[in-house]
Amino acid sequence: MAKSRSNIRDVARESGVSLTTVSLILNNNDDRISESTRQRVLSAMEKLSYTPSRLARGLPTRRANTLAILVPALQHAFADVYFGEIISGIYEAAANRGYRILLEVARREYVRRKEYMTLLEDCSVDGILFIGATEEHRWLAEFDNSAKPLIIVNNHFKQWNLHHVVCDYAAAGRLAADYLVDLGHRNIGHICGPSSMVVTAEELTEGFLARLSERGFPLSDRMVVEGQYLVETGKLACDELLQRNPQLTAIFAANDKMALGAYQSIRQHDRQPGRDISVVGCDDIPTAALADPPLTTIRMNFFEIGAESCQQLIGMIEKKGEGNNGRTISERLPIALIERDSCCRAPVVA
């Protein structure tokens, strides 16, 4: 293998030892390592033409100037606007601060082998940004109340105290409720996200329902139907809402994809979105402005979420010697209503 292609992982694999063992030998902290193992590692280094970097040799900074972006093993992740916008924001912020990006996918074997922890312990990266974290990622408990540089991007958890940067989903729910009530709507339905998996989905729905109650128009549970953030689940949820209340005049969907799915359902019921039924989405993905009619939505600036998460992580890394004073990073970024043509005033009831 050429020198430019070999790295410390290649050495560990070739010699049949752990990354930690290779690192100890490189840093002359190998008193407890047998001579045969040491020679096997050195032979692997020679065979691979591996030249240890300054970082691998453990010079004082021990900083890789590299950040890892971790995403779940989802089939659609790299084609999804949500992930793309966040990654773009992270990349730009990292480049402006002189950091490189390593993209990792949390597949089952990756998690089983705790490779995310190896990246940090081996100093291959200085910190991790996890996009798409859910309740299913129980291994995050290892970072609970930890000083390790990991930030959850656009989600957080009640059971684990983890650094996070999120959009203000509760405020988004309140804003959508005020907007529809101010237009005179009383027969309202809500297509929510999977709150059992994502806390921000729960916050959005709670904000929406609480504000409707404050305004004097509480929403019954039967007018809340869950979707899975996909167009097809938005359509199915809207079908269910219209079956439960054919007099429905407004729908708030937890993301734009489900709102566009609601468009399909509304048309199949011989009604028109934006004229007969008002629809508000959430996210402001590029296709929202191109829809027919253009979708009114709550803008979540995912690029900014990525950039700010990256800035916060770099701040943790570069102030490591000073400590974080035990403070958990918990930041909420503002949202905004983008008014287009998918909403109208509620019909006047004679």
C-alpha cells in the first residue's frame, strides 16, 4: 500500500491489534505490551510504508483538526434535503475554522465495535456531530454528562444530558396555531411527527396544541394523526383527518413533505389546497416554494443549525484545557413564518 494511502487503522488491521495498542507503541507507552506484539506492529508499519503523523506521535496539541459527521444508516439520508442542508452548514463552518470533515455512517457493526468512541480516543477526530439521532440510538447513553466532544444536531433527549443545538420547535408550533386562528380557522387538523422517537416532534405538537387551547380552540386527540415525515404518510394522515371531520378547513403538518402529501389527499377529496383547506408545513424545503399552490410553512434554517452546531463543537475543542464549567450546550435557533399561497381565510358559516 502506498504511503499516502496507509493510516493507523491499516496498521492495526495488518498487525491484528487494536488502534489503542498501535497508538501506545507509537507514543513509546508500550511497557505492558509484549515484544512480539511490538515487533508485529513495527513490521506492519514497514510493510505498509506507514509514516506516523505528528498527531499519531502524540505531540502536545494532539489535535487532528478533523470533525466527524455521524449519520444513521438510513437509505435516503444522503438524498434528503434535511441532511444535505445541515451537512453543508457544518462543512462551511468547519472550513472557515481550518477543520476537515470525516463522514461516518452508524451502521450496526460500526456501533457494535464502538468505532465512534475509537475515533475520539485515538484522536482521529477532535469531535463528533450526530445528525438524525433518535431514541433508538441507546449507545448515546455513553456520552451522558460526559465531557467528550459530541453534539446532537437538531434533536435532544430527556433521559440523557447531551450537548445539542436545535430549532425552536415549540415556538414553531405556537406560530402555526396563531396564524391559522388569526385566519378564522376553527376546524383544524394536525399531522404530527413520530414523537416516540424524536423529542422535537413532541415539542412542535405540544406548542401547537397548547397555543390553540390558549386561544380558546382546543384540539381533540382524534384530530391529531401521526405521520413519518414522508409524502405518502402525509397523504394517509390527511385521508384519516378528512374522514374524521369532513368540515376540516385547515391542516398543520409537522414537515413540508407531509404537507405536500396532504395536498394529494385534499385533491382526491374534490377540494383544493389553499382555497378550500389551508395547509401549513414546517421546514421550508426548496420544493415548498415550487408547489402548487406554493406552501406556507415555518422556516427551519437547517444550514444555520449545521453551522452553529459546528461552531459550538469547535469552541468545546479549542477550550478543552479550560473546561466547559460543567455546562451542557443547549441552544435553540429562531424560526420564521414564510407566508405563501396555501392558506386563506376560513369560510364564513351562515
